[in-house]
Amino acid sequence: MKDETRRAAFFDFDGTLIPGDSIVAFLQFARRRGVLPLWEWAGTAVHAFLGKIGAEGMDRVKTRALRFEQKLPCAERERLCREFAEEKLIPLLFPEGKRTWDALKKEGRVMVLVSASTRDYMKYVSAALGADELICTVVSAGGAVGPNCRGAEKEKRVLKWLEGLPGDARPEMAASDAYGDSAGDVFMLRMCGRAHAVNPRRKLKREAEEKGWEILRWKRST
């Protein structure tokens, strides 16, 4: 008898499908394109440091970092984000990560990209990967960023997405897979029957070892 269980695959992006932090790469890209002034770049570095030590919330840090976008004409902003995704992010994908994504998609999984990065450029990554759903940090029309889609917020957003689906379209979470690289992904990983820690940072590695989750080592192509 054919197994008609509906399954999903949830992937974090930064550090999981690509190495490093995409917002840092985005700011560097914008700086090279001449649309991020040096003085704003310097100010962003200060706020990023404050966010790293917990002295400032990440919503505020990201709002400050991406403020330059609001000064760009809409068409220019869209072009910047699209070209960044296509020229810089897609080529950074871990080959094993891309193969895993493609294999699960071919299997018929509901492919969900869940990221703390902003929709501005992640919508282009999502389209390139052929994701069925993108759950990420949003930027309001006024430029405010948040809430940051990380940690418990990821779980909240995934649950909200699931609740919005018709009953027969909801994937069986116990039969689904999740991939993440940091402690910020633990809530999402716990939601699925099969969790995979990709190049895990210390806290996630410890959690994965305790829970018996698969630990994967994905490398950049040489």
C-alpha cells in the first residue's frame, strides 16, 4: 500500500545551507555597489557589536543595518537584493546541502526555508531553490525589522504557518526533517521527527549528541 504521509523538510539558511552570515555579506555587497555610505557602514559595525554582546536587540540591530535600503528607489533596491541573491548567495550553497535539498524536493517533500535573514533578498533565494514556503524575518514598509525569526520565534512562525494550512495539506511533523547549525535552530529541530545538525556550533552539538540527532559536516566546494 502506498504511503501517502505528507512530509516536510525545514532548512535554516545562514550557516546551514551556506557558510557564514548573509546579512554581513549583503552589507559588503551594498558597500561595493556604492549604495552603503562609509559612515553608515561604520555605525552598523558598532550596533552589530552591541547586538553580539546582548546590549541591543537584534531587531534594532538589523533595522539600523538595513536603514540604507529605505533611501533607495524601489526598483534599485529590488535589483540590489536580487543580484545579491543570484550572484553571491546561490553560489555559496554547500554542494551537499544543495544535493540534500534537491533530493528531498524530488521526493515530494514540502520544502520550507526558515531564516532569520530578511525577506528582501531571501525571497529570491527561495525562488531559486524552488521552496514551497519561505518563513523569515520581515521588514515593514517603514523599514522596521522584526521580530527576528530565530529561536522560539522560529517555532512560533512554523506553527502559525502549519495552522494556516488545510488539514489535509499539513505535513506530519513526526515524519519530517529539519536542518540547522546553531542553538537558534533548536526549537525548530525539536519539532520534527528527524533532526540534523549541520556543522553545529558548540551548544547545538551538545544538544545533538544528547538527543541522538544526526551530525552532518558539509563543506564548501574547492
